[in-house]
Amino acid sequence: MFCLKHDGTAYQEVSCDIPDALIVVNRIELAQLSPLYLDTESAMAISGAMLMIMAVAFVLRQVRKYLETEKEES
């Protein structure tokens, strides 16, 4: 991470302690700094896990309904 300051004609690299300095980060640093940043791979992993949980919940619900109907019939 480094900081830049615009002096009217060009950008100059300055210390990040200067109040008017612009902080420059790359994607990796942005991911480390922001808790809300998601790259595509992480979003796909989270959505895949959510779909798997919903599928397991659906199967468990169907099993429960089947067992309830078997219990009522006997």
C-alpha cells in the first residue's frame, strides 16, 4: 500500500500520514482491508454451501413427512 497526492499537474508518492493523501491499494490488499469484499471464488463457495444445506434440509423434511404418514397409517 502506498499513498499519492495530486499537486495540480501530476501525482506524487507521499507518506500516508499526510491528510490529503490518496491511499492506493491493489485487489489483494483491498480484500484484506474490507470485511465486505468477496471475490468470485469465495462467493461461489458460499452459495454452493448454502445450496447444499438447503438440499439436506429438503431431504430431511421429506423423510419426516414420510415417517409421519407411516405412523398415521399403522
